[in-house]
Amino acid sequence: MQKSASPQRSPTTGLLLGLLITLAAVVAYASYITVQLSGLRKLQSEMVDRNRKDSLQLLRIQNDLNSIGLAMRDMLDAGEPYPLTAWTGQFDRIHEDLDAALKLEENFAGINRTADQRQYLSQSLSQFWDAMNRMFDLAANNKEAEAREQIRLSLQARQQALSTAVSRLLVQNNEGEEDAAARISAIYDGVQHQLYLFLTATLIAIVLTSLYMIRSNRRLFAQLASLSEQRSELAQQLISTQEATLRHISRELHDEFGQVLTAIGSMIGRAGNHAPEGSSLREDLKEVREIAQTTLDNIRGLSQALHPVLLEEAGLESTMDWYIPTVERQTGLDIHYEKSGEPFAVDTSAGVHIYRVLQEALNNINRHSGAREAWVRLNFLQNSLELLVEDHGKGFTVKKGQQGIGLVAMRERAELIGATLEFSVPVEDGTRVRLEAPREKVESHGA
């Protein structure tokens, strides 16, 4: 007797754990990407864009300083017909534009500019305009020579110093843009590297999960195959036990009760012969003898139904020749029986299963189909034996979970002899049962 298979742990827990790990990895990577993109967006908006706008304002300041430098050069030209005070309006406009550009530049500079740099630029411009105002005051007091000397000695130097400071700030902004570009490139490289790692980890998780599923499925299928084999063995044992029991009961009925009833009939016959002719006793004994004979016939019929001895004595074909007319008499069915092919001997054990399938099919027709006609065909093919049982009644539909015990028994018997059992609907409606067994499984090779 085989030991029952040890219970296998369900793969559901492992699969759920793998799913949770995968989802956690996806969430973690999505969070990482979100943080990196947020930092990249902040870097681009707060550094690159502000740096570019700051550079534009510095260029504006430098342009104004260049305009001041050109104006002061013209003011020093001795051939200039206009007095120095005539340049006041132009310098006022440059002063206003320069102050506006400086305010915007301070807003855009942000953390890129130190406090010392802001203070130096602001103080230098303030000192420059103070010196410029003193120069125009000298010119207004008819001291143009002193005013020009102040331009030559002080204002031009201050203007060049301011231009140099602004140029340095532009260079610093360019360096900041290069640094930001490098940081952006580093972020992209980091994200790309993490993406490769994530994809690799995901593929590894998928491969491991797939291997686990394959291993678990192989275990489950092996367990199912073992259970199916045990079920088949159990079904075979049950059917063998059933057939042995029916054979025993059939023989007991046929041998014991049959012999007793036969003896009773003989004794009643002899007693009747001693009774006076025409007497009531003789008639009563004759009636009892007929009842005994009828009971004997019924017991013999029941014995054949439980286990037809013809299967062992004459084979399947002869048993069907006897059984089909018997069913016609008992049920009133009109059965059209046909045989074809070159007959071959069928093993008794296989013949019992084929006979039981025929018996169950005809019982279903009689009980459920509503038809009063049936067709039975026994075909001896070259490599198989085929049994067809067909009716044109109302048919049947096997619902899930509601398969009858009779159909289950038919399938089990077909499986035991390696046969295929099919249920179909013929063209005229109804039900067709087809059993096809390999010849090598059912043919008798005995002497």
C-alpha cells in the first residue's frame, strides 16, 4: 500500500512575497526618480535660468559702462565744440538705466553673489557717480580744464575698474553654468545607472519568481499525478471488488437458490403425479410449481444481470447477442443492433467493463431520454474495438459539479482498459456514447 503524499506548501505565500518585493522596488525607484527630477528641475530653474538672466543684466551693465567710457573719451576730445555740461542729459539716462539693471541683477544673482561682491559693486558705482557729479559741478563753474583732468585721472580709471568687475562676474556666471551643466549631466548619469540597476534587479526577480513557479508547478503536477494514479488504483480495486461481489451474489443465486427452486419444482411435480386426476390438490400443486418456475426464471435473469456467466463462457459478442433482446423485452425499447468487422476474442476482464458501459448507456436511454428507439453498434476495427450507443431523445447536459455517478463509473471503466469515452449529440439530436478501446488492451491471447 502506498503512503499518502506529504502535503506540499502552497506557492501562494512565496508569490505574494515576490510581488510585494517587486512593488516595493517599483515604488522606491519611482520615489528616487521623482526626487532626482525635482532636484533637476530646481537646478535648472534656480541656477541655470537665474544665472542666464543675471548674465543678461551684467551685459546690460557692461554695455552702459562702455557707453560711459565712449562718452568720456569724446568729452576729452579737444576738437569737441560742445561744453562738458552738454553731456549731462546723456549721463543721466545712462545713470537711470544702470541703476535699474543693477537692481534686477541683484534679484537674479541670489546665492551666486557674495555680500562683499554686492557691496563692492554698489559702492564703486556710488563713488563713480559722486565723482561724475563733482566733475559736472566743476564744468558748470567754468572749470572745464579741471573737469577734464578729473575725467582723465579718476573717472576713466573708475570706469575701467567697474568694467573689469562686471567682466569677472560674467566669467563667474559662465563657470556657474558649466558647473550646473556638469551637475545635470551627473544627475542624468546617476538616473541612467540606477535605471540599469533597477532593470537588472527586476529581471532577476522575474527570473527567480518564474523558476519558483516552475518548481512549484512541477511539484504540484507530480503530486496530482501521484494522486491520480492512486485514485485510478483505488477505482480499479473498488470496481474489482464490486464485480467480485456481484459475481459471488450471482453464483449464489444461480447455484443455491436455483438448485433449491429446481428441487422444489421437481418435488412438487412428483407430488402432483400422485394426486388424483382432476382433484383440487393436483391443481394447487401445479400452480405452486408454476410459481416456483417463474421465481426460478426471475432469479436466473437477476443472476445474469448481476454478472452474466456468458462473458466467461462465450465472450462479449455472445453476451451482447443475449443481453440486447433481454433489454428489449424488459424495457420495451426497440434496439437496432449491428456488428461489423472481423470479430476477435475479448478478454473477460475487459469485456466486463465494456458490458457495464453498454448496460449503463441503455439504462440512461430508458430512464432519461424519452426515446423508445436505440441503436447499438459493435465494430471490430483493425486496431481497436468500438462500441456506439445512440438515441434520438431529449439528450442531456452535464452541469459542472453535477455529474452523475453512472457517468463517472463509465469513465472509470473506460480508463481501466485504456479506452476513450466520448459523449456527443448526433445530427438527429439525442445522445451518442462512443467507447473505443485499443485492440492490444482488450484482445484475449489465451488458449
